[in-house]
Amino acid sequence: MKKLGVLSALISLMIALSFSGCVDNTAESSGEVAKTVEIVDMVGRTVEVPADIQRIVCSGPGCLRLVTYLQAQDKLVGIESTEQNNISGRPYQLANVEFFQSLPMTGLGGGKEIGVGPYPEQVICAAPEVIFITYMDADRANDLQEQYGIPVVILNYGEVNSFHDEDFVGCLNLLGTLFQKEERTQDVIDFFADAENDLLTRTENIADEDKPSVYIGGLCAKGAHGIDSTSSNYAPFAALNANNVASSLGIEKQLFISKEQLLEWNPDIIFIDTGSYSLIKEDYDKSSEYYESLGAFENGKVYTQFPYNSYTTNYGTALADAYYIGKTVYPEQFSDINIEEKADEIYEFLVGEAVYDKMTESYCGFENLDFSSQ
């Protein structure tokens, strides 16, 4: 926990030092309130922005989620169409559906590879003071900034390898300073740090030989996949010191294994990303003998996980998933946790509304799966 605190403090200091204050030296020397400040964004670009930002546009995966975590979504004056139309699996959208759908469309949206970016005419009509954008290189951001005549700030959205990911914390600190929401920012950082510490504390004294082996199957990444889609560094497992059978592969991101490899591992417990449930159920119906040869299926030890990869990482959902895994794999250590209440506690803090029930409208809730009876 001390290490997490030191990390947050160092990143906060770095962000604070990146501010050079008023660009208008006359205003600074005369005691007037600074109208603009210079900041260094997440790719090292120096950008001049208003000192009191009131109108923004978000572009790219995860950008609007971060703004919502800091309770700054009221500054939005335009929105990507993908943030209006594809809302299943994104708690920050579920909590703000009516508001988001009332905003003018300022871009299509899309993943890192698509790189569509905001639409010039629509953005200029919306008249934001700043455009925040994820997954864009510095040269292209500079071109857009010159084209629009509007400051463009790049955010780097980290992979959910941990709940104190350096890029994630860095983005929160940068946005918190720009929005003058430093207290809320620290509350969000502390919320994840405290939860991660709670998960680790509950499981740190469990001997390795007493840990059931676990596997995540159907892990969503740019869409749904079969049971062979997994991760050797699945953040909810890592947060619990869980015995992930795929950890030996040592690959940071989502990967595919052979079905023969899964049979060889034969994990005690399998979790299914329910964003891929229909694909796996279809495959089960075709090859039930294969699935039932896995001990977890034979013994009724197959459980759900909410998909947290929807327009990149939903950190709150990943945290709720971790608590459900903890309660499933280590019931004694998590006997005090009501998982539906815990999920809603997480969602309410991060996005302002308890949306567990809304999540279950699109996906299975946290439950034990029985493929043979469905």
C-alpha cells in the first residue's frame, strides 16, 4: 500500500510540475487571473489550454470514461456516435444514457487502428475549448490542433495490468488538474488502491498448494471469442494472487491457446467472459464431449465474468469481476461480501449510479453456469 501511495504522489508531482502557469506574463505580473496555462500531455506535447475549462469533446476509446470517473461529463458539448449507440457493457454510459444521447455527434469513434478521430465541421460547430483524445500520435494531434484551431490533449490509456497502472493514474491526475478536480481525482486513485489492497490482504496468506487453479475463457478483445481466448496476466486474477494456469505463457495481452492445451491444464475453476457466452454455448452444443472432459465443466465449476473490454478497459467492471472471483475461489476469505452490493458500490462511486442490474440486462449476472441445461 505504501508503494501505491508513493507512486501516486510521484505522478501527481510530475503532473503538477508540467504546468508552467500563465502564458500571458503581463497578466501574471499584474495579479490578474491566468486565462491560459501550458501543460504537457501524456505523449510529451506542450499544449496551451484555458485555465478554467468548461467545454470539451472526447474522442477515442476510454476517453469519456475517464472524464466520467472525475464527475466532469457535464463539460461535454459533443459526443462520438459509438458512445451513444453501443452502450451495453459500459457502466459510464448506462449511468448517463439520456444526457449522452442528447448531445450532438462530433465523430464516429472507434478503436486504435481505426483512428477516425473527431469530425472537423461537427467539432467546430460544438465549439469546445479543448479536445481530449486517446490513442493518437503526436504528429497527427498537432495537425488536428492546427486544422481546428482548438487545443488537442492526448491521453494514454493503460492496459488493466493493475488497478494502479501508471498511464491510468497519470491520465486521472492530468485531467483532475485541468478540471480543477484534484480532490475527486485523489479519491478515485485511493478508491482503486484501497480495493486492490483489500483483495491482496484477503488472499496473501493462502498457501500456493491451497489455491485452486483458475482460467478465464472467452476473453473479449475487439469482439467476442471462443473459450480459447485468455490471458496470462488477467488483472482480476493477479489482484487476488490467484493460480492462473495460463500465467506460465508470460504474454501480457489477450492470447489464444489450443483446446488441447486447455485439456492439459484442466483448471479446477473456469470463468467465462459473458460477452462471448453465445459463441461458447454454440460451440458447447456442437462439442459437448470436449467441454465435459474438462473437470470444471464436469464438476459444475464454471462461472461468469462481466466483460470489461468494451471501448477499452472498464476499470470498475474489472474490479467487480475481481471481487466475484475472490468470493468464488476463496469463499471463506470473502464471506462478508455480497457481490451484487459490492458491484453497485463500485459503480455508484465511479459513474454515479448503481448499474449492476442494467449490466445483467445485456449479460449474465455473476452466477454459476450450467451449459448442459441451457
